[in-house]
Amino acid sequence: MLKRVILTSAIALTISTTAKVGAIEPNRPTGEHEHDHEQEEKQKYTCPMHPEVITDHPGNCPKCGMKLVPLKEKKRGASNVQRSTSKVGAIDPNRPSHAHNHAPSVAATTYGAAGEHEHEKMQMEMHSTINLADPMSREGSGTSWLPDSSPMYGRMFMFGDNMLMLHGAIFPRYTNVSTRRGDDRIDAPNWFMGMYSRPLWNNAQFGSHLMMSLDPLTEQGRGYPLLFQTGESWNGEALHDRQHPHDLFDELSFSLSQKFEHDLSAYIYFGYPGEPALGPPTFMHRPSAMDDPDAPIGHHWQDSTHITFGVATGGLQWRNLKVEGSIFTGREPDEDRYDFDRPRFDSYSGRLSWNPTRNLALQVSYGYIKSPEELDPKTNIHRTTASAIYNLPLGRDSNWSNSFVWGQNNATEEGKTQSFLIESNYQRGRDTIYFRWEHVQKSGHELVLKPFDESKIFPVSGYSLGYVRDLSHGNGIDIGLGTQVTINDRPDSLDRYYGDDLGYAFEFFLRIRPSLHSRGAHEHAEHVAGMQK
């Protein structure tokens, strides 16, 4: 009798165990998968750059074309909440509202902290086309850095693993500059750029840039009027009080980057034309200057080497610190704006860049530029620059960007001359207000004065204030109507050339550019929190 009981119990236990195993057997009948199918039907997909796009099926983002990725729902476990809170620090439901630094994002509210963290991780996968280790929002002009939180205006297209980003700007306008050396005209400064990247072998990437300008058509040979601006030539004469036009091809470059262990990475960059490691990001690529149609009058003290026919740069990076060096052609572009000038590789530069926080980018650089001016071939320049760019996102559609730039030229026979620049750009929704202050020391030779004044140094300044109101905003193309006023200051000794009248300029313009694509990987939480509000 006891043996029968034991045998019966053993059979029952075997049947029970078999039933449990069958419940997780992958080859079990279809009906037993109903619970799993219900879970799969709840799977949501979203865009790494546009988290407001949420669908119940995979595909591509209707806004930017990126591949949608799964968005997993967070399991409600106390231990998971505690671990997530230690990383995110803003989702504890028992904390008082005043203790939260930021409002929870849509991802955190709907899917929990894990979903938000997944979004931020995907955002970080938007790599720079120069260095695979950098977020795309850090990429300035050439190989320079912007703050990681910088806004990106452009349209992105994904073709499998291939990424293409298009951006640019055009400023149709009427400008009027006073004094004897002033002028008025209708023109349209412009530039257009494409950035491409493709992953190669493990932790490696190929990148390429193409930047063009139709300035040779819209500005013609003399360029546009800009009081106290100098540099380059036209018809064999040095330009003064005018900004020279840019070449048809401003950058044609490629780069290779590699990530290593211990947060190390390296890259090489070749441009014909391209931009060496010298100075801050070029003015049209700085968020603090992107709404200003004019170039800085200290351009040839700070960032004028951005169009150089022959550049080779190598960089080594550890986390947020980068050292890089370049050899390049010192001669500035010639008067033929449609050709490719002869590469010389007779100059060199080095730059140290550091982004200590997501909102700050610092750099110092030095370069030797051999014979930059065709009309003065015996003059060489030792250039030293330093800059600080601070960007502060203020919400979903608001941003404040500021730049401080110092540049010094030590030219043959002329000696050292200084330049200082402060820019600020505040954007809120459709409205933008911006400001620029400059102070530059320029020689009489640079300003094309009479022979008896050529060796003298004259301090000149400019104060610009502008406003732009977007007529079309956030619809793919932003079209803004703007106005700008500039007051120029000069010493009395220049009155014989400029007259006794106050130096000023005013302009009315349209600013046409792609809409905002992203504000940088680290600002994702603030971005979607603003959308939720």
C-alpha cells in the first residue's frame, strides 16, 4: 500500500513538472503564445531624435528619416526604481515638487526612468562626422568644437548605416553703410553644406564634408560693404571696408576616426579646401552668430583660415580633452573664386580644446601662416587665439548662446595687433535678438590709408544689435524677417578718410535656413519635458 502511494505521488510530480516545462517550451502550440503576442502588440517604437514620434510598428521617422527603435516599458519593481533614481535623480514620487531639478520627461512619465535612459543613450549615438567618439552637436567648423548642448539646424537623411546632414543659410537683404567709404546695395550672403558619415570596421568611421557658397554670384568680386573690414584683394588692389566673397567651394574634406579603450580616440582629416586646427569655430557655424548676416571685422585675426586649399590635421582625444595639429597652405584664396588654388603645405598650427561641461567649449591655438596675402608676399603672420563658447538651452524652443573670442596677429614688420569679440544670441520661439561687440587694432597699411599713415595702428570698434521674427518656424524651413543696426567707433585721426559723420550701418533681410533638428544629446530630457508642458 505504501509503495502504491509513493508510486502515485512520483507519477503526479512527473506530470506536473512536464506541464510546467511545456509552458515554456518554444515549440509548443501557437495558442499557448497568446500571452507573449499580447506583450508584443504593446511594443512601441520611437525616433532617437524626435521622441514625440511613437508608433506601434517599426519603420522610419516621418520627420528625419531615422530608423525607429523599440521603446521598452519599464517593469514596476521597487529595486529597479531605486537603482534608476540613483542615476536619473528626478523620478522619486515621494519627493516634494520643489525638490525636482527638472520636470519628468515624456519618456520618464510614460515608460519610466529606464525608457528615458534608453532615449538618452540613443541620442548619444548621433556621432560627429569627424570623430566617432563625439556627439554630433559638438561638431563645429572643420575639426573645431561647440558646446554639446548646441542647437543643430538641418535635415538628416539615413540610408541604412549611412548618414547625411544638410544645412546652410541665405540672407537676401538691403544694406546701407555710411561715411565716405560706405556703400549701399542689395545682395544675399549665403552658404550650403552637406556632412556624411559611414561606419567602417569595429569602432571606426569615415566622414566627409562639402561646403559651397554662391557668393561669387551674389556678392561678385568686391564683396559686400562692411566698415573697417579688411583682407584679400580684387583687381590687384587690397579690399578695405568690404567683406570679400567666399569661394564656390569652401570645404571638400574627408576624415577617418577610431575609438580605442580607456576613452581614447583619434582621427585624421584632409581638406582641399578645408580648415586647419586654428581659432574658434568659424563665425557662420557659431550659434551666437548664425542670425547675423555680417562677418566680424576681426575675422582675419580669429577664424579666417576656414577656407584653405590644402589641409592635413591629426587629433588625439581623451574624453572631453583634445589636442590636434595641422599643416596647411598659408596663402589665402586668390581672386578667382571658382578654381582650386595650388596647395603649398607651408604653414602649421596646433590647438587644445576642452569641453568641461555640456554647455561650455574652450580652445587655445597657435599658428604660423606663411605669406597669406598675394599682394604682400613677404609678410608672414604668427597667430594666437583663445575662445570660450557658452550655450544654455532654456526649454523646448528657446536657447541662449554666447561667445568670447580673442585673436592676436604678429605680422612681419607690423608687430602685434589684438582683436576682441563678444557675441550673444537669445532665441525664444519665433523671436531672436542678438548682439555683437568688437574691438580690433588695424594698421594704416591694412586699412589702405595714405603712405604716411601706413605704419600707424588705429583701434576701431563695432556695436551691432539685431532682431529676427520667424514667419515660418519649425516646418522644415525657418524663414525670418530681420533688421540690424551697427554703430562704428574710430579715432579722430581717421576722419580725413571717413569724414566727420558717425559711422553706422543698417540692413533689412530675410534669414532662410533649415528648422531646428536637435539641441544636443544631453538636452533630451528638457526638450521632451517642454513638449509635455
